[in-house]
Amino acid sequence: MIPVLTAKQMTDADRYTQEELGLSQPVLMERAALSAYSVINELADVKTLRTLIVCGPGNNGGDGIALARIMCERDIRPAVFLAGGKRSEGAASQLDILKKIYPDVEIRDELPSERYDLIIDALFGISLNRPVEGAFEKAVDYINESHRMGAMVIAMDMPSGVDASTGQLLGAAVMADTTVAFASFKAGHLLFPGAMYSGEVVLKDIGIPESVLDARADIHIFHDREISLPARSPYTNKGSYGKVLIIAGSKGMAGAAILCAEAALRSGSGMVMVYTDESNRQIVQTALPEAIVTTYNGEKKQDASARKALDDAFSWCDTVAIGPGLSKSDSAKEILSYTLEHAGVPIVIDADALNIIASDAGILADSSADVIITPHVGEMSRLTGIATEEIAKHLISTARDFSKSYGVITVLKDARTVITSARGDVMININGNNGMATAGSGDVLTGIIASVRGRDIDSFTAASLGCALHGRAGDAAKAALGADHMIAGDIIKYIR
């Protein structure tokens, strides 16, 4: 897995590297500037471009000033705009060196009226923790106006104005084509809207050891090579790959059950049973002959025979998925409560089952089951009473707090889905796209996660891997069909 750091964690890693390992600040600045230059040189013929480096007063500005010197060493003469007042010790030192070695370099203390072909944003990096105002806001506006006029914009470490820990905008923010991330990805590179402002993020080593980063990271993303199911042994049978029980589909909602069940089968489950309203039997059996179908009467109170049917299903399965198209009826609530109390296997909870819990939190609070919940922001708002706007701004902390409060794995779905555990572990799913914003996509995800969990993979890993497989399938569907033409069933076709 790849570590992702917050601003505080990265600052601590930087401090430790300097104070405990003896890698000095000037060396780190030099490495940062060299890595930025290598990216810039790959992206553009720098010698032919009029370049402006916009430098703030802090250490990110120092990185930018060091970059100016490195470019001068290669017979490239950028202009340098110094924003703000007193420089940090590191930035002041870099400026002194630049002036002594290249006294002819153009250094400005006012924004230029002319336009440049390439602008390097070295205003704040990860240090910003308050709204961008005054002269800094004017500098950001100048960069963005230049971008709209066709200039290439490259940010050093973090687009200025984006919170490195949350991805939220702190007032005006630089819209970069490319961001050179130093040492580690930051959460703000990956979470929206910061992901949109970061453009393509290129990770560069600047000398901080991986062990130092790993020791501080509680957020991760997958390497592409890690997004795969365990290899199958030649000496196995259908029972070796998990038996999944799908409790889904009230009257008129057979589609949700079908999508969830087919996704589980396509994700490798050896057997899938669908427990659905009796009105859906023929539809489900016709659409999905590979599935076992058993039914209940959703218009009646669940009696002893219905509970016996559930007990038999629980004894048979390795994991349960419950909620897609289930409704919020009295019978649905009975089934959910009984499942949480008696299933005895991991449970993935989605959709209507979450809405039932939102109206009676005790159903979940009183359960000791191994649970994965998969709410979107609206469902999470109903579960927590927190406004959707606030949840969207604080995805990680909202999900992590819920996981810790209820002892569950939380899959909080948004443009970037975050997965959290009660221990505080966090995964960010960076796969997926806007074409997946379509009816039934969540039902597919629930089926995938249940399938992966049924392979005896721990709940946090199963939820994280399930999200990655879902997103990657969506990306393949978009590549083949285009975002506007995707439906949930297309995601299933591309599960790999």
C-alpha cells in the first residue's frame, strides 16, 4: 500500500528527517527543487517558454527559489515573483544564494502585467491553514487568469489554497495542470475538490525514508498491482470461494437484488443465494439462473417459519449483504434486526437497511456482529444528523468517528470513497469516475464487497478491495462506453 499523509504528519516526518537523521533543510529543498525541475523538463521544452515562479515567504517559497537557481544553472532564466513579507530562514537563505550566483535573474516584488507561458506555484505548499487573502489572493488570481489564457501551471507539493489534509479550498486556490508531490501523496491531493485543483499528481522522492513516512501514515491507497482477488488453486470447488446470502428486493425492487447478486457472482463467489420478496421469485430466477432463490412474504409479520428459513440461510453462507431495494417496512426492519442478532457471519449493510438504522440506531449499537456499512453522504447524514455539506468537507473524520463509535467498517461513498476501521485505519479509493453516478451502482458495490468478504478476507481489506475493484470496473466501462452511456450492469461486465 502507498502511504498518504496529512499536513501535520508530513511536517513531522520532515522535522524528524532533519533533526534525527541529519538530512538538513537545504538538502531537502535542493532535492525538492531538483525533482520539480525533472517533472517540468519532461512536460515542456522549458528553454522555449517564458517562465514565472511565484514564491511565498515560507519554505515552499524556498523550494521555488531553489528551483529558479537550478533552472539558471541550465541556462534558463525564469522570473521570480516574491509574494508576502518576511521570508523564512530557509527561503531567505535560498534567495541570498540565488542573488549572489545569478545577480541578473529577474526578481519581482509586484505581480507582472505581462503573461507567461509557464507558471510555477510555490506560494504555500502544505503549510496553509487559513483563508487565502490580500496579496496572496491576488497572486492566486493572477495564476488562474494566466491558466485560463493558456499558461501551463505546475504546483510544488500542493496547489496553493487547497488544504493538504482535507482537500477543501481555503478561499482562492490555484488550478494546476500538474502537482509535484514531495515525498508522499497528501490527502488533499486525492479528496475533492483538491483532487480537481491538483491536476495530475506526480510523486517524487526527496530523501525522506519510506520507513519515516510509513510510521506516520494512517491513510493509504492501493498500488495498482494490489487490486486483484486471491489466485485460485486448481484443487478447489465452488464452496472454496465463498457463499453469499443477498437479502434484498422488496415488491417491485427485484432489480436491486439482481444487480447485487450478479456482482457477487462476477466477483468470484462460488454460490449466491437471494432472499427476496416472494413477488420477485420468477424475475430473479429468470434473470440470474446461477443464483439460489428463497423468498419471504413482505406483507406479513415474519413468523417462525420465516425465521427458520433465515437461520438455514445463515448456516449455509459465509457472508450476508442486506439492504438493496429492501424497503423500510416493518417486515424489512424485522429481517434486519434478526440478521444482526443471529447471522453469525460478516454482514454488509447498504441502502434501505441503513435508512432503517437511521430511524433506530439501537439496531446497530446493540449488535456485536462483524459489520461493513456502505452509506453515501446522504445516508450518512441520516445516520449521524450531520449536514451533508459538513460530511463532504470532512469525509475521513466523519467515517472514522462512526467506525469508532459503532465498531464497524465504514465505506463512505462520495466522488472519492473513504474506508475506515474502528482502529482508525483509512483507505482512499482513487478508482472510479462520474459515469458511475447511476442507479444501481451502489447495489453492485455491495455485492462485490460481500463477495470479497466471503473469501475469508478481513472486513477492512475486503471493503477496501471491493471499492477498488468496483472503481476499476467503472473506469473500464467508461473507457468503452463513455460516462453518459453507462448503467450499473455495465460495471458488472467489467469486473476483473
